[in-house]
Amino acid sequence: MKKEILSGNEAIARGAYEAGCRVACAYPGTPSTEILENTVNYKEIDSSWAPNEKVALEVAIGASFGGGRALCTMKHVGVNVAADPLFTLSYTGVGGGLVLVTADDPEMHSSQNEQDNRNYAKFAKVPMLEPADSQECKEFTRLAFELSEQYDTPVMLRTTTRISHSKSIVTLGERLSGLAEPKLIRNAAKLVMLPGNARVRHPLVEERIEKMSEAGATMAINRVELRDTSIGIITSGVCYQYVREAIPDASTLKLGMVHPLPKALIREFAAQVDKLYVVEELDPFIEEQVRAMGIAVTGKELISLCGELTPGRIRTAFGLQPPPAAPGEKLPGRPPNMCPGCPHRGVFFALNQLKAYVTGDIGCYTLGFMPPLSSMDTCICMGASIGMATGVGKVVSTEEKKKVVAVIGDSTFLHTGINGLMDMVYNNSPSTVVILDNRITAMTGRQDNPASGFTLMDAPSHRIDFPLLCKSLGVKHIRVINPFDLEQTKNVLREEMDRPETSVVITDKPCVLVKREGVFQKGPVYTVEVEKCTGCRACLKIGCPAIEWRPAGDGGKKGKAFIDPLLCTGCDVCRQLCKFEAIGSAK
């Protein structure tokens, strides 16, 4: 049988293919993004980006109700957006199997919070599987579709950043054949969740969870590994790998299904060991349920509630000597930064000069918070910037209202920003909204969205017209600017901030990393004329990675700026900052 080295995300995509999945839908979000970027390679799966996670799940639900197997993927905070349909889907059940992947992010490598989405499975009363390597990612995805149809339920598959992105050997299988052909089947009593129907469905949900808990005791994905019985550890997912490395002699109960828990198997394991522990990342999810069963267990007394675990942290928690750290070369810090030529840079430079109070949003433009731009004051969740600007304006003085500016990216605006702008117009909020249209979902890896003009399948599609969309919402004052023109950008922002009505400013320059040819046009490379450079450092105020500072070296004179020709994109922003005309096109 063919074997490949796959990441967890690649393996989930492969598992969906082998399971006979017909539809895959998602909103991109690290660490889940690559799943859909790989399902698109299987022509049998109709893969698409949705404007947000709620829509993605609703598309998957529709495919499931039509009789096809469907996959929906998102990062952990995306489940917050998709929770509304998820909780009711638990009542309706499915047609074709439906699997929802939640990719959690302990340690917050690329996220604004560290929530533990195992709680969602318990809250929504749906089963959740948690793989521990890429092979299990593939196999658990296949199993999830089977369990979904067997128990008439959506099934959640939880990964974490380490499982999503680490690679291991996977044995490939063939695509499942013989599944029933999708067709329309009317069953309103099951699928129309009016109160009368929902009351009938709720007891079935509770019964289903009990049955799955009982079945979990004999499922192969939940297994007891007896070694030294003085220590027994219940664990799951990547933590299983850490435990095996850190305490190889300990007995383990490896849970592949973390909800519902296999209570009979847990009792059996607890009776076989002298001291019982739970090792899990983030919340005491398993620990609390084991305690509720009346079983003595140790967990968060030793293991932190915050951040990722590692083999070293586990050894330390158990009072064991951690292995000596490998000597490492001291590397300079590399804080995140906007790319050279990023169209967002000029906007944040202007907002800083105007001393705006910026309600920010989720995207690579959140880096506007970082010095030297230092032009973002809030950031909560996707689409929140506009609503927050409205709220701030309701409580501050008339003069301070003029300082409030909401900044949001194109993909984020389409995700959940439109309603905020609609509310702003409806309730006559005198705030300014800046839509940073760089024609791509940049932060998660340059995925297409409804404003890019192409689908995930690379098919040409309608491109959202932002000025027309804003006009349809009732915005009367709409300005489109070139963010590389610093004077225009600053003047337009100042005028709209002074306006006592809702206004929208739209930037119209693409991301420098757009993959599609012809979208981004590189300008002439710039250079610094050393003779004219006075060492005033004005060009450093935009924080462009292409601009370096080179000390004079003699200890007495100022240094000089230098522009790396390999990084410069010719955006022209730095030239506009130099009062001494020391920056110009390279000859």
C-alpha cells in the first residue's frame, strides 16, 4: 500500500477523500487552512471558501441533508461563529455524514484567544474525536463520517496546531464506493426545528450520547496501554505523544473519542493503576468529568491551564529531570511586520499622524499595532471593529468622536463587518470606516474571497464592488484612495474624520503576495543617495523591512539609511517621507 509523509491537515483532506466526501467548505483560519487547500486537489470533492464559518457549516448541512457526505473546517474561534447552526444540527441529525473540524491553537501562535473547543462538543452534545498523529487524522476522519451516519449526528474532529502542521507517515487507502446517491428526501418533522419538533428530538440527542459513551468502551480508538501500573495517565491527541516521550514507563489510557467519554473504560483503567493522572492541554475537560464519576485523579494541580504542553514541561510537572537543552545559537529577535510594499503601511502612518483612535480587526493589518506605526487601539474578533467604533462614539464627547476610526480588511468586512456598517448607518453613527481592500485573504495564506474575483477552484467569479455595496447599505460618503499616496491618504482621512456622518474610505491596492499574475505590479526599485542622506531617520518611521539603518562606524557622525534592492517593491512611500530628496529610483 502506498505511503506518504503528510501533515495532519493534508491527512484530514485525504481521509475525507477516502471516505467518499462530496462537499468541503470552510473559511480559512490558521491552523486549519491547509485542509481545504488540499481537498481542492481531489476532483471528486466540491471545495469552496465561504464568507464566514457560519455559512460554511450551513453549506455543509445542506449537502448532508441532500444525502452527500460533507466536511466543514475552521479554526477554534470560527466555531464561535458557526455555533448557531451547530447546536440545532445536533437536534436534527444528518443525512449524509457531516464532519466539523475544529483546529485549536494552544499557546495562541496565530490567534486572539486560547479557547478549548472540547467544551463545544459537550455543550452541543455531539461526539468529538481527537487524533494524535497524521495517520490518525486520516483514519479518524473516515471513522467520523461512519459514526455520523451510524448515530445520526454531526461529528467534531479536534486538532491542535502541532497535529495540524506536523508531518508523519500515512498509509493511503482507496476512495470508498457504494455510498447511496444523494437525492432530495422530505422529512420536515426531523429537519424543521420548530418547538414542537425540537421537543421530540431533544431526548434522542441525550440517548445518542449515552449510547456512544457505552460504545466507546470497545472502540479501538480508545485503548489501554498497561506498563508500570504505579502511574496511570489518561490523555489524548498530541499530549499522548508528549506523555510517551516524557514518561515512557507510565501506563496510559489513550482516548481517541474525547466526548462522550467511555466511562466504563475509564473505571476499568483507574482500577488497574495505583495513582491516576490526566494530562491535557488547556481546560480540565477530562479531569472534571472523571472527578464527577467519583474517581480520585490529579490533573491541573500539576499541569498548567495556559499554553501548550511539551515533553519537558510534563517531566517538570511530574518532578522528573528534563533532558538537557541542546545548545542553540543566539538569534536576533524577529518581530512580525508588514511586508515591504504592503498597501496598509501608509494608512496606519497617516492614522498615527492624525492621532486617531483606531478600533482594529483581525488580519495582517493588525500589525498596525506594532511600533513604529503604533496605530491600533483595540482588536477583539472578526468584524468587531465597526461595531466598537459605533459604541465608542456613543459615550465620548463630540470632539473625541472625530478621532474614532474603524479599520477592517476586505475579507473580514465580508466575513462579519457588513452588519456592523449597516448598524452604523441605521443608527446614525458619525464614525469613519476604512476598508483595506488588498483583494485577498492575506493573513492566512492569500486565499481567495468574494472580493478577489476567483473561487477556491480557481474559477473566475463575480468580484464584490465595495463602493456599490456600501452605497446599498446607505453610506452617503464613500472615498476610494491610493494608500501609497501619503498626502491623499492623510487628507481624505482627516476630511472624513471631521465629517459628522457615517463615512467609508476604501483603499485600492493589492497585497504584494497575491499569487495570481498581473494583480500586483512591482514599481521601480528605490535607493538612497548617500550624499543627500542627513541621517534624520524619517524613512524608518514606516517600519518597512526593506529599509536598513547603517551606522557611520566612526563613532561621531550619524548613520545612513539603506534600501535593500532585493526587498524593495517600489511602493514610493519612503520617497515621500524624505524632505531632503535623498531617496529615488535606482539607476
